[in-house]
Amino acid sequence: MSKSKIIRQQIWSKLRDVARPDTRFHLNFAEVIPDFEGSEAATANLVQLPAYQATEFAFITPDNCLVDLRRRMIAAGKPFVMSTYGIYRGFLLMEPGMVPAGAELYAAWLDGMEHFARPITLEEIARRGRFDFMVTGASAVSVDGVRFGKGHGFFDLEWGMFTDLGLVDESTPVVAVVHECQMVQEKLIPSETDILVDWIATPGGLHEVQRRAKRPHGVKWPLLDPRQINETPPLQELQRIQGLA
């Protein structure tokens, strides 16, 4: 078993005490990054960041622990893009005016995003310009910023696509929202696809990361299974944009 798998298993055993069950996956952490007790406090800490307050176009993952963040952004009229589960249906765009007053919380849930937001292609995202803020959940994140997801690599893929199109880079602020029990105290060596975060937001506060390594760049096509490409429309679109299809 790899070190990342060992860490996930250790964290998941602790996470059961604070996780809020998912309506579909319950506490199957291999399939869902759950919401947790105190996620609203973690979000309240995150929104104090000047980078968040200044953001005009953000990318937010569909993790359950980010519902309150998406609610706040909808209420504040901050536009953002969110990936669908597994990126199987690509990306959704949420803009001001899409959600009637009073429906912000429902709209922040995945079903609500599907109802109120609209699909957006990579090409259209690229025309709108760079993301100036990114937020993700995590299965675990080390104190030196190495983020682990569920093990499927979705955020790594999204990062790869966005870097290939010049939408994000080393200077893009990336924040992970997790419970304290999901923080790994030992320093870890990132793999060639691991995304390093700049901030870790927990119910107890904000933790700034002093990064010592560079983030990866581009989609690592040789590492992808052809079936995954066939099941992920944005990857197919990126291949067409790059002349690979």
C-alpha cells in the first residue's frame, strides 16, 4: 500500500467521528469528500483572506464541505465555476442573477447547482480569463501543502486542464478546506501530479503554507486510461483544442 493510501486510511478512521453523512454515499470516503462538523467555521475563516475578498472569478470543487462557501459566493454575487461529480458532465458556471433571493443554500448543493447554474465549456472558460482563486476539499492535506483527494485524481486533472489553457499557475491562490483531523503533521514529498495548496482553512483557523516545491503543469496524458478520457468530455475538448484528437 502506498504512503498516500496509508494516510487516507488513517485520516478516514478519524473523519468518521466528525463527518456528516452524504445522502448518496453515506460515509464512503473513497467516493465522496464529506462535509464535517465545523465546516461553516472553516468557511468563515477562509472568507477573511484578502485573495478571496478580491476574487472576481473562482473555481470551486463540488465537495460537500464547500456548500457554505458556495452559498456565500452566490449571495455575494461572486461568479465561479464548479466541476460536476467525476467531471462526467464537465463544468457548471454560477453567475450573479441566476439564483432568486432566498434560494442560495439550495443552489449551493449539487442538485441546486445542476438546477440554477449552466454548463460551460473549457473554451468558454478560457475566453472569460484566468481564475484568480481556487478552493478544494480534501481527504487529507499535509502541513506543507500536499493535498490528497479520494484517490481518483479529479482535482489533479482539473488543474492540468486549467494550466494547459493558462487559466492558473504558480501564483494562483489555492485553498483546501478540511477538519483539523484531516491535517497531516509530517512533511510529505509530492508526486508529479499532487497539487500544493497555499492555505488550509479549518474550523480552528487559517494555516498558511510555506511551499517548497512547484505545482505540476499540464495534463499527464500517458498516465490516463483511454476509458477515462472517453468518459470525461472536457478532456476530449482539450485534446481537440491541442490538436491531439
